[in-house]
Amino acid sequence: MSRLNRLRREIPLQLVLLIFAVPTFFPVFVMLSISGKDFFQYGQQPLLPTLPFNFSNYEVAWASMSSTYFNNTVIIGTSVAVILIFASLTSFALARFSFPGRKVLFYFVLAVLAIPPTVILVPLFMLIVNMGLLNTRWAVILPYAASQSFAILVFYTFFSTLSKEIFESAQIDGAGFFQMYIHLGLPLARPIMSSIGVFLIWIQWNDYIWPSLVLSNPELQTVALKLVVFYLGRGIPEPGQGMAASVISSIPLVILFLVSMRTFIAGLTAGAVKG
Amino acid sequence: MASQVTFSASAPRRYRINLERLRHFAPLYLMVLPTVVMLLIFFYYPAINGFLTSFHYVDVRGWRWVGLDNYERLFSDARLGQSFKNLFFLAGFNVLVVTTMPLIVAALIFRVKSTVAQFWWRIVFVIPIVVPAVAIILVWRWMYAADGGLNILLNLIGLGDLTRSWLGDRDVVMWALAFTNFPWVAGINFLIYYAGLQEISSEILDAAVVDGATSFRRFRSIELPLLRPQMRLLVLLTLIYWMRSFELPMIMTNGGPGYASMVPGLRMFYAINRDFDLGYGSAIGTILFLIVLVITLVQIRLTRTRDDVV
Amino acid sequence: MNSSRTASTRTFFTLCILLVCLMAAVVGSSAQDATEFSGELRIAVWGQIDQAVGRPDVTVVHDMLQQWQAMYPDVQLGYDYIGGTNVSERFTWINTNLLAGTLPDVVMIYFPGPDVTNAVDLVYNFADDLQQPNPYSTNAAWREDFPLDGLVLNQTQSSDSGNRVIGFTLSGDSGVTTYAYNQTIFDEVGIEPPTTWGEFMQIQQTLKDAGYTPFQMPTAGSLGWVWNWAEWIIREQLMEDVISACDIEEPRNLLNDKEVVRCIATGTFTLQDPRMAETWELLQQWSQYWQEDFLAPPPDVDLFAQGEVAIINTMNLWLGQIAANPNITFDWGTFYQPPVTAADSEFGNDLLPRRVGNLGQAGSGSVYFFIPNTTVDRGPERLAMARDLIQYVTAPDQLAQWCSQQPIPCYEPGTPIEEVYTDPVMVERMRGFFEPGAYNNGGASLNWATFDRALDAEWSRLFVEYMSGSMTIEEVFAEFQPLLDDSVQRAISAHPEWGADSW
């Protein structure tokens, strides 16, 4: 009874939230609705969903977008793995042990956070060109993999909050620095690792500018890049196909979100706070 | 913030450079080495190189030292002044937005009694971010088109007089860009406020309820002051984000019509990707870097009172 | 402790193995072996020429490259895609790679941009080879393989007075001086293709009164360059005498960069010329018939195909896209841009606009081949292969193959359209490409686009500022003049061989 009352009292609150939710979802609605329209359906009713739902838009869009899933998997998979391994190693060393040069190294690593990627766009581009990596996946993987400072900051905060007793006992057991990382640091860091991983995947999935500079080969292009190229670069524009490509570009993240909802949210929160 | 845990028994003591010591710590240096090398190659080298490039004229035949020419061009370029104005408008507008909309929604969700409902509301406002930012921009581009969503909606509710070419009208194009992502709730910003609200101890809140404080007073006198760190952080992140990103005008309008929605980052991008004007592009990049640096330093100054990270 | 120890070890090694696998996937595989022509040959192509839809101009080239590959199975022919979604980005890609020495062995583009014509010393010179026979041809010299003046390229001569031949094109192209129209709409409102500029405006007024959008002018997006061309075409039409005065070097009828720079530096061409302002005013008047939001990015839907827009720009490269568009079910035709008469403007001179691009000259908008000097550095075999590939593609048999599959077949200049097409529908559709007769006007380029792209981008943005009413013509020209002067000075100092002191 009281539960029902409470619910009733909350109705205005929920309504207000709903008012915020509707426009928030409007773009998603538009995307889904238009993605099912053929040329003439769009001409007659550009906004509301029409029947029959025209799946051939997805066929056309998929023909262009299909290679991007593999590219993103390889690019993001490699760079995130590199970041997780080396950022955790670095922050473990910096957070748990004091050794000559530790402070200098710490600032060396974190100062990078003050360099916005846009600012080094030109020279990084020239560097990639001079390394002969233009139009290879490395052109994207390497700079991504080097963007470790945010992960290091999160790992660092995490490692430095661990109690020192366990490390002391491990030290008495005669474990070396690396063993301590493997047997103590890593297992403890696993939850935060997946949060960081999810956040990095999200960031890299969204990146458009850098791939657009270095990946002109259509077979190597990433999801976000190919989407823009497909949407804006066609000779015969078809809104349905463009929106279908947008939907296709979101599907993997939707799945990632659904299977790891809590990690995803934790990762985004941690990422934003530190990044 | 975190108490520093040192392995060595005598942590604060100064080290002398000592080979044996270095050998002892060698594994630690090895652990840090890959990161350091990567940062050197992909951040420090380009940053320094970019700074140097800004003093050169670059073309197919090579580099030529031109001193401050690029900076002179930059400061005498009236169009660049306009684009900085646009940038500050976008950044300012979004600071305004980020300190209100996501905060309101986070506070509202926090007031929902059932934790299950809270969880699901949170999901509702997070899930739109799985759509890539460029896809969202493309949808909004459609919304603003002459035959697009916004004009359709306006006609539908009988406000046909207000329809216009939102991206082709120089007087409204910046507002159109600013209103992209309306109502600006979805995403990380509201999660940060929400996480901040969760950290407020329930005792304080309970005490407020016992005192009979209204919901609004509770917000104004307890939650809002306690959320100040989150707000400061979001303002910083928003400012930095807009200083460095230019996807929105790039995909939406190409900076047009004319220069009406041009921003410095986009101009820099064109300098490298269209005009092959690397020196000028680097000069713009250096200026943007200085702006970000100033913002960051101001922020650090403002938060001096908080614990140092190291 | 023990179980967590193994679990964490596993985590670490799983991560490492994952990393190794992914790296292996990145590296991919490559292997090759050798005989007469053997090894790798890379060719830079404009886009996905193997998947281009409605673009026989490039798909046929792809077929020919495949044929060449079939003759030399030991050669690994690889494609590099020229980056970018628009012309300037692709030029930048070429520029960057030319600078870095990473340009593929053969480059296939639509036309050599400023990056190539300004850096001819970085590009292989074919002048001597042209005197030798082409192994795929029976002609005495390769030069004789280019018979159809106006359709097939002769040569590109750079402005360094060295008369270098730096590349070959396959196609002429009538730029954007041809317009496609919706025949059904024309019949409905009772109008005919125009013969003068005044008539052109008049029929658009009729269309507007009938509720149609008369004309769609792309001003942004991947076709954003089209309206610059519109401006440039009218400018050249009105200023024919200035072009003649500036055209001081062979070959005639083409202004190279040296001639344009000289023309501006000596004041033969100036923004103060009243015909410059007149050009902009004509476009301003025309713009009342363009799509209402022409200053906004292009719409997401093809309004011509939807039957909302009556007239659009076209060019022979795009004809396939109209013809292959399943959504176009109505009849359509083409007409050539009509002349500005004295009745239309005080500067009207009855001249037909110059056909943009034709002789296969620089800026002609044709499929174009060149070899960067880095190919030469990679050894004589590499150069021989690259040259052989180009010789094959430009041999008479291949030209015939190419011509046979174009929407506009190759024909002797001056041939009446009825002799080229027997189908009356095709006569109506293609009339705009034949009406001015032969490709006789030349691609003049009274334009800075070929020596300073950044300047041209600035010009077009200022043009938008004028069209959107935020600046007057005088303000625009006043702002542009110093930029133009700077650019001309830069060009002069970059080209001491021009001997600018003696101008």
C-alpha cells in the first residue's frame, strides 16, 4: 500500500525525467526510422516509420561498412591490449616503489595529458608519413597505443590505494618486482582493467579525425571514418542507406554495452573523472 | 588523496646515483621503459617538432625557416579572429549547459526512491552514447536540413513561420551547432554528477530530511555545494574538449556558410589536409596548446587546496 | 593465493597472446617471385576503381590494368587509394607522398594538381620516350598514338619552359558547362532549353512560378567545388580578351601558371576589372533560382531524382550516375551553358563559355597518369615496368576499348550529334555535350586554383560571404587583393626560372 502511494507520489518526477528522455532519444528514433525507407518512402514521409521496412538499405550500407568491423577490432584490440599491459606495468612501478627518478618519470608521463591530440596532429601526421606508415593500420594503432597517460593515472590511483601489508609479505617471500606485478598487482587490478578497457574502446571507436588523416584506403578505414565517407561521399545520396550505415556503426557498442552494462558505466565514470 | 606506499624501508632519504642500486631497480625501469619510449616518439617528439614547424614554410621541396611569419599571418588573419570567437561561443555555451542540464537530471534520478528505477533511468540516459559521435552529428545535420526534422516538427505544431535553413543562415548557424545534442543530458557528464551525489553521505541527507528541508532546499544547500568539485572538473573537461575538437563544425557545415561557423581547429585541419600549409597549421596548433595550458594551470591553481596526486 | 596466482598469470599471458595475434593480423602476408617483368608495382588510384558504380571512365581503366597484369603474372600489381573525400584532400595526399618520397610507382588521377605541376622536377619526364615507339602500337613513335585531338591527350607541358611531358590522360571532359534537365517538368511548364543567358534566367523564373526548384547548385560537400567553376566559367566567358592578352606561350589557348602569375603581376588581369564584379552579380541574380538553402550543406537526398529540381550540373563523368540511377524514371536531356548577350549584361559578348577541360591538358578533369621520380630511384626495372603499363593503357587498341564503353563515344571533333547517336532519346540526352561543336575552346584557367589551392579555398569562402549578404563585392575584393598579391609573390620567388624581373 505504502509502496503504491510512494510510486504515485513519484509520478511527476518520473514524468519530468521522461520529458528529458524523449528528445534524448529522438536522434536514435530518426536514425532507425529513416534507415528503413526507400527513396520514395522518404519522399512521402521523411520522419515517421513507414512500412514495409526496407532492409535493402542495410544490405547496401553493410557492403561498405562490413570491412570496418574487422579493422576496428584489430586496431582497437591491439592498442587497448598494449595500453592495458604497459600502462599497468608503468603505474605499478610508479605507485608501489620508490626509486631514483620516480617523480620525474611520473611527471613525464602525466604531462602528456596537457598535450591535446589536436595540437600534435600536424607533426604526428608528418611522423607517420616519414615512417612510411601512411595507409597502414599501424598509423592508427601506434598513436592510440601510446595514449596511455589516462590509463596510467587511473591505474596509479588504484595501485596506490592498496594496503602495503600484502606487498611487504610478498617481499619477505622473496618475490621480485615483476613477480609482484604478476601475482599481486594484476589480479587485484582486473576489475579496473576492464573498466579502463571499455572506456578506451569507446573513445577509440568514436575517433574520427585521426583515421581520416591517415587511412585513405577504403579497405582499412575505421567505423566512424567509413560512416562519414559513406554518408557524405556518395554520388547518389540515399538518406535511408546513410542512416542504415549509422545504425550499423553503433551495433557493436550496443552489444558491448548490453553485455557489460555495469562495467561500461564504471569505466565511463572513471574515464571521465581521470581523462 | 592516497597515502603513499613505499616499498623501501627508508623512503624519504635522498638517493645517490649508485650502480648497484640501479641494478637493483633495473626491473622497475624496464617496466616503465616501453611507455616512456612510446610517449617520447608519439607525443614529445611531435609536440616539439610541431613547435619548430610553426617557424617554417613547408612545401614539396622542403622546409624553409621563416621566423615568426606564420604567427604574423595568424594574428593579422581577421578570419581566424572570427573563428576564435566562434570557438569561445561554443565552449562558453557548453560550459553553461554542462553545469545545468546533466546536473538537474542526475539530481532528479537521485530522488527516485527505488534503486532499481534509478538504475534503469541511468541506463536510459547513458545508452545513447553507444551511437558514435559522428553518427549523432550526421543525424543532427539531417535535423537542420531544409526538408529535415526540425522544420518538419515546426510545421507539424503550426510554427511553419519559424522554419529556415538552419545551417545555411549565418545568423543562426552557430546556435544550431550549439543546440546539437539537445537536451545535452546523455553521456558521461550526468554520470559524474550522479557518482558525486552517491558519495554524499546518507547521514547528511537523512538529517536534511528530518529537518524537513524541501527537495529544492536540499539540492541548493547540500548537494550543489558538495558537487562543486565535479562541476569544476566538468567545466575544465568541457573547455578542453572544445579547444581541441572540431568534428562538429567539420561534419555539419565545413565551417560555413562562408566563415560563419569556422573554428581554429578546423582551420588548422584544412591547413594540413587541404592546403598543405603545415607551418601555418602548426602555428594555430601551438596557440591552441597555449590556451589549453592556461586553462589547465588555472584549474590546478583553483584546486590547489585539494590533495596533491603524488 | 595459489589459485589467484595462476589466474592472474593467465590474465597476463592471455593479454600478451591476444596482443601477438592481433599484431600478426596487422602485418598480414606478402610474398612474390620473379621473371621478365617481376616484382611489385604499385599504382595510386583515385578511389575504388574496381568498385566504381556508373563510372566507366575509371572502371574501364581498371579492366585494362587487369589485362596488363594478366600478361605479366609475375608482377604484383598493387593499388593504393588516394586519400580524402574531395579533390583538395586527394591533392594533399599526393603532395604529402611526393614530399615523403612514398608515392606509388604510377599515379592515376583525374588531373595533375598544383602539387605536380609546381614540382615537375619531382616527376618523370616522358619527352624522350614519346619519340620512341610504343611496344603495344604499330605507330613509329608513341606520340602518334594520340590521334583524336580533343578526346585523347597529347601532352602536358609545364610552365618551366622545359616542355616536359609529365603525364597522359585518356579522356576529355566537358566540365560543368553542361546542364541536365528534367524533360517531364520542361514539357509540363512548356519551356525549351535556353539559347541565351537571359532565356536561361527566364525559364527558371517559369519553373519557380510553377512551384519547382529551378536549379540545384552544390555549394558544399563533395561537389562543393562546382560553383567555383560556375563563377570561373562566366568570368572567362566575359574576359575572353584578357585571356588572349595573357596567353603568350605555346601551347595557345591554355594559360599555364607562369602565364597566370605574370598576368596578375603585370596587372593585365585585375580584380578591379568591372567584369569581375559583373560575374559575381550575374551569379547573385542566378542564385534566386537555386535551392532555397543553397548556403547549407547539400541535402541528404537527390532532389533531381525526386522530381523537385528541374536542372542540375552535369559532366560526362557523371552521366553514368544519372543514367544508372534507378530512381530516375522520367525523361531527361542536356543543354550547353548559353552565352551572355548584350541584352543580358552590359559586358555580354555572345561568346559560348569555354569548355572546361578538353585537350587533356592540366586541369582538364581527365584520367591522368604520371610517374614520380622516386620510381626512377627504385631501379631501371621498376621504371620500365611503370612505363610499360602506361604505354599499354595508352595504345590505340586500349583507347578504342576505353572509348567504346564511355557514355559519350570518342568522335572526330565537329561531328554532328546525329551521326554519333542514332537513337533520338540519346540525341536529346547528349545534346549538351555536342552543341558547341568541337572541343575548340580550350581549358584556359584564368584562375589561381592551379598554383595556390589555399588561396582558391579562401576565394570561394569569400564568395559565400558575398552570396549570403554579409559582405559587398568591394569588401571581398579588398580583402582578397593582398592575399592574391602575396600568393603571386610566393609563386614568383618559388620559380626563379620564370625570369619575372623582365616582365
